Amino acid sequence: MTEQSPVLLDLLAEIPDFRQAQGRRHPLPAILGLSVAAMLCGYRSYGAIAEWGRNYGTAMLRALGFTHDTAPCAATLNTVLRGLDTEAVERVLATWAEGVLAATAAVPEALEAIAIDGKTLRGSRRQKAPGAHLLSALGHRLGLRLGQAAVADKTNEIGAIGDVLSALVLGNRVITMDALLTQHDVAATIIEGGGDYVMIVKGNQPSLQEEIATLFAAREVVAETLASAATLDSDHGRIEHRQITTSTALCGYTDWAGRGASSSRLSDG
């Protein structure tokens, strides 16, 4: 039986309102719902969100939970959004995203791929904003962000990934990441949580890189452990051929948690 997708407005009502009861004009869930809807439509600044709210009339405001006929102004949005408990907001949005993933899964037991990736917020350094670099967990299938942590810069992603993973459901998930996060502790955490991982191996793990290169240099020796898959796509005016070959020959040989090692080759034509 397919699970019902959670209603975001209901979850937003769980975020604590820091404002004094006296003088509140607009309900917090309605303000947050308006902000989410406007940002999904490309309106990102306080002024733009306020304008978006004014443009769609009373019926839309009532649907979001407003009790007045006018949307909040930019100054109100500024005060409210800047005063929120950001950790509470992150928890609610992560809960909603997890619920949507579960409700929309085509096959309930199918593995869900989650990408861990870092991104520097555009323009944040010019505005001297703290936490300008974010490490985020993004679902491959729907593009939903399941969690994130602010880090000082890309070099500190290794220290932040533990917080990101601890907030995720790892069971029945495949976690992908770039070479910077290819670390023993990260692999162990994912496996202990019931998940699996795809990591890029480069020079920051020289021993493992050499072991994988040696293995695939002598394919005839490990032929029974090899498996291959390929895709052929035509998009953006070109034909793209992707092929991956995997082996379990290193399973139990290295000290990395997991079921084996893999190598991939990409060719375009």
C-alpha cells in the first residue's frame, strides 16, 4: 500500500514561533508556506516574496492559512525568517522530504540514491555571511534536499559529513560523494547504518587507488568477480556511452567497510 505524502503546511506548524503572542498579525505556518511557495516560483528576496503574496489574491492567502486579506510585507518577512530556529526548520523540511520519498517510491524496497555534495552559496561571501559553504544530502530521483550542514569552507566538509549522515535514514540507501569525502570513517558509518556507498577514489587515498588499478590491470586473474553494465543516451546533440565494471575481489582484502570495489570508464561519441 502506497504511503500518503505528508502535507508540508501541517509540518511547518511544528516549528516554534519565537514572537510574543501580543501583536502577531500573521500565523507562522502561513508565512512559511508563503515563503516556500514563492521561492519555488523563483522569488527569493523578502521584497519579491511579499510581492508574490500580493499578486495572487485572498483565496491563495486563505489556502495558506492567513487570517487577513493582505500578505505580510517585506519587513515582516525579514523579522520572522531571520528569527527562526534554523535547526527546527531543517528538521521539519527533512521530515517532509523523507515522507515524500517514501510515498512516491515506485518500488518500496528499491534502493534510493542520495548524493552528498558541497556548494558555496552565490553572493554569500560578498555579504559576509557565516556558513557560506553548505554540505547537502540530495535525493537523486526527485532532487529533494534531505539535510544540510554549514561549513566554513570546502576543506571542512570532512568534519561536517558526520552531522549530515546522522540526520539521514541510511537503510536501503546508496550514498554517493566526491573524492574529498572518501574516508574510512564515512564508509563505516554508512555501512553500520544499513546503507551502501559509491565513492570516487583519487590521490587522497593512494593505497586504495593503487589496489584498484592493480586489480583491473589483471582482469584475467579476477574474471569471475567482474560484472559490467552500460548505458547509451542521446541528449544535447551528442551520443553518450557510459560503462562501469565492478569487482568484489578486494572485499575482505582492504580495511574499507563494504562489499567490494569498482572502477568505471566513460566514453563519449
